[in-house]
Amino acid sequence: NFSTQKADTTRMMVPFFRQFWDMGAKDKATGKSRSDVQQRIQQFHSQEFLNSLRGTTQFAGTDYRSKDLTPKKSRLLAETISAVYLDGYEGRQ
């Protein structure tokens, strides 16, 4: 039987989202315009970007490739990444 440990899952996702917050903060520090920011957010919603997030995990000596995200999960992930990026850009914690 498997169960999801929400606290562990959340803890493991923090570094993933932190990279987008850091990217937003860096873009602000380097003077990226609002237009550049909107362009970056559009990139986060592109299928090419979402496909790049798929990965391979190794468990018990076997490689497993992550499944395609459903459209609903893809949209949610893109919206979350965009929000975290904007938080970094605008200096919100």
C-alpha cells in the first residue's frame, strides 16, 4: 500500500518552485521590463516548456519516465510557476 505524505511532497517541491522565484528576482534585479516578464510567463504556458519538465526517475534499478500531464494539471502547473515567478519579480515571499 502506498500513501502520499503531503508534508514530504510539499518539502520536496520547494526547491523546484524556488528556481522560478529566483529567476523572477534576478530578472527584476537586471531590469527586465514588464513586457519581458509577460513574455516569460507566456513561455511557462507553452507546451514545449511543459514537456521539458517531464523527467526520468530511477527506482529499484529501473528507470521510469513521468507520464504526460493532463491539460488540467498542465494549466495548474503553468499558473503556479507563473505566480511564483511574479512573486520573485515583485519581491513577495
